[in-house]
Amino acid sequence: MDRKTLKLVYVTPALYMAGGIERVLTLKANYFAEHDGYDVTIVLTEGKGKPLFYPLSDKVKVINLGLDFEELWTCSFLRKIPLYLKKQRRFRRLLTQTLLQLRPDITVSMLRREINFINEIKDGSRKIGELHVNRANYRNYNTEHPGILKRVFSYFWSRSLLSHLKKLDYLVVLTEHDRKAWVELDHVTAIPDPLPFTPSAVSPMTHRRVVAIARYAHEKGIDLLLEAWAMAEKQTGEWRLDVYGDGDRAPYEQLLDKLHIDRQRCALHGRTSQVEQEYRQSSLFVLSSRFEGFGMVIIEAMACGLPVVAFDCPWGPRSIISDGADGLLAANGDVADLAQKLSLLMADDARRTAMAAAARNNVQRFQMAHVARKWNALFAEVMNK
């Protein structure tokens, strides 16, 4: 395969939001275009006319089909079905026209609405699916109120999905644990997300502060974190907890009071644009998610010199953290265990400092150059099929 002439097309809904998929795709597209000289195009369906959130190289082309599936969010159920089917037919027609015009070597689907038909588009490209959520929680983000109707729909939808995934040239997931979960498929590989930045400095480990970066959403387990902190804060009078993220903080603010947490030593903040600075002004990172596709915030924190305490949830933390060496894994969902492990590291300066050094070393394997080599090897294998 002549890497300099490889033509890549990515298909994803949008790039105007500050999401993890948007961030990772931008990083990879920029690297492949700038470093490897690939011809990279990103095809979008949403946010036409809106600025891209993350900086995109001038060498990466963007085509927005302007389908506005987001219109469905405000529709009644009866209106939603026919409107969705209409938009989906138009999506299929426009994406087919686009791929036939571009003639890419490889088309990478982020496994959204296009997975229902992308294998039937005869543009000559190899088709790769890229999944950023673990299998158990794919298309099942609302874990708080699943409901029987949703579970039934999910069962039949999952059976249909498998038939589409089997037709792909490859499915790429984020961890080895998730690769093994797709037992019906024999063309699955694991490639992690890349580290999004190289920090200009690392934490001096002098701040008595625990930090968490997470959306205020049920799957991120901020409620579990606060329950754990209510126990851990009693073990030390010096440390504080700061949480940063998007979402509705009101229920968690109420939980602070319910748990009688000292507000002088615990604060819930909105999203920060100075995330690297927040890491460096802390000495411990905590992740309390109920599940994770990967956990980019873990590798960010480790790169900034922080050991991590995390639930051993499916499946990201265990694929990153070496338990006992550069962080500690608490039993999944066990609030008391999370509190105990936080207290342990807050009380042990020497161990925390040693873990910080190990974390900085461990995380180097997620540098963009290392991750890109895995992708290049996969591209070469797919093209030589």
C-alpha cells in the first residue's frame, strides 16, 4: 500500500460539539493528513454552518450533508418515525453519491445511522467500523431508566446490528476486553484512543486536591463519587475534591447537602477550558463511572503526573491502569472500596509520588504516533485483503 496516496473517508454525525468522539476523530484526521500525507475527508450530517469545536487541519476536507437528524429530538413520537425514515432515505442517497464521487480507499464509519446501509454502497472502498462504547452499553446510554420497551427494542436492534457488522472488513474497538465480547465476529481488533495532548508541565504533587472530570450524567457516577467522598473526607482534614463537567449539577448539589459534605472542601463546577491546568493543580484523579468505552480523562491525568483511583468498570480503566503501580482499581460500584482507596493514597505521600512517576511512564504508549502505527498496520492489512 502506498501510504502517501491513501484516501480516507470518515462518516460521523457532527464535529461542532465538545465530545470525546469528536475530539479523537479530529486528532486522528489531523495526524493522518499532516504526518502521513493521507487524503482525508470527514462526512457529517449535523451542524451545518456551525463552527467546528476542535481545530481541524486545512488539509482535512469536510462535507456536511445537512440532514439535521437532531430535528428528531423535538418531535412527537408519531411525527418522529416518518421523519426519521425520510431523513434516512435521503442520507443513504447523499452518502452513496458522495462516496461514488470521492472513491476512497477506506471508509470508516463511527457506527451511527450509516451502519444500516454503508456495506451496500459499491464505491470500491474497504469498510471499517469504529466503536467508542463498550458492547454492553452501545446505544444504551440511559442506564438509569432502561424500561422494558427499550430493552425489547435493544434486543431486536442488536440482532440487526450484528448482521451489518459481519459485512464490515474490520470492527475496531478500544480495549481487549471489548474485543473479546464480540464473540460472533472474527474480524475485530482493539486500538485505543490517543493521548490528546503532551502537557507543558506535570503536577508538583504538592496540592492536597482530588480532581474529577466528567459529565453530570448517571453513567459517570458522580453520585457514587460523592457518597465515597462523604466517607473519605472524614479521614483527612487537608484534602478537597473538585469536579468539572457539562450537565445538570442540581441533583448533585442536593446530594452534597443530603450527605452533609463540607462545601468548603468539595465543589461542583461546570466544564473547564483549562483542563490541563486543573490536572496540574491536583495530586490525585478519580473516576467513578458505571461504564466507560475507554476513559480518555484517565490518560490525560496520568500524562500530567497524577495517579488514578477508579472503579474497575467495563472496560476502560483496567485497560489503562496497572493496579497498584500507577493507580488503584476499586471494585465496580463499591462506594466503600472507592473511599478506602482514595483515603489510602491521600494519606501516603511517598506511594502517591511513586505512582505519579509510573503513570507518566505508562501513558507514553498512548501517544498519537504509537496509536497511529496500529491504525496504519490495520489500513495496510485491509488494503491487502
